[in-house]
Amino acid sequence: MRRVVDRGLHAGARLCLVAALSVAAVAASGPRSATGIDLQGRTVDPLAADRGKATVLVYVRTDCPVSSRYAPTVQKLAAEYGGKSKFWLVYPAKTDTVPVIEKYLKDFEYKLDALQDPGRGLVKVGDAEITPSVSVFSANGELLYHGRIDNWYEDFGRARREPTTHELADALAAAVAGKRPAVSTAPAVGCYISDLQ
């Protein structure tokens, strides 16, 4: 009798495990959601803010020189795809306070919306580890690409004269066309996002 009961429990446990893994797999590949805090102190879910458009999260730090050098590239792409996508600057560093971010936006003439990410929810949803890096989401919130903007930097402190690959531009072109980009991830070069655990 005990053996039958144990078998029943094991079969039930296996069924629960299979169901849980199936739900986890669907959640990992489907739409994602996370929130940041805008400069007025409001909670914002950037992936839900502009449904129907591709969303680009651009992870930056005000004290990262590589982040700063990419400001013109990011702004050019944001302007080029403005009607079909929404760009957000995401600041995961706790030292990037509202006054520091506002000065950075002014210094680099950014016209993009900015979000603080003190809980690292946006970092996690976009699989980010480095600034600068980007995460491109489809119109329904599915992560399509994460990683470098392009290959301008070979290593920290070592840049090419100009990039020879353009991962963000390629991913964005695919996303607004309703397609998957040919490349889903590429290693970024810059400053590590601390306290990821």
C-alpha cells in the first residue's frame, strides 16, 4: 500500500514539475514587464507605455565614458525610428540621482525619457550587465536583442575608427518590421553594472 501511495506522490510531483517548467519556458520567451522610476518620481513600465511600438532600453551610467560617447548614435537612431519605437535611457547606478541625471541629459543634449532602476528590474528584464548596452523589445514586449550598440569599442579604452557592425540598428530595423533580428545578443564593452545579485 505504501509503495502505491509513494508512486502516486512521485507521479503528481513530476506532473507539477513539468507544468512549472512549461510555464517558466513560456514566461521566459514571451512578453516581459518591469518598472523604473521617472525623474518626477513616478513608477513607469516602459514596455507597456507604448504598446504597438518596439521598445529600446539604453542602459547608461553618467560616470561611464563609453556611455557618454554613444550619445550621438543613440539619439540619431531614436530620431530615425521615432514613430515606430520608443527609446528609454535607463540608469541602474544608485549614484545617478535625479540632479546628476538631469545634468547628464543637458550636457549630452538628450531628448529621451530617463528612468532610474534602483531595484534592477529593468536590468534583469533586458539581461543587461554593462553600460552602455541596449535591449530591444518587440511591440508585444518580447526581448529580441540585448548587448552592444555596435562594435565601435573592441575593449575598454580601445576603439575602432568607426564601427563595422551595427547590432542596435539591425535589431531595431527587424523589430519595427515585425521580424526577429539575425543576431539576438552581442557582448558589450563599457562599465559593469554593480550589485546585480
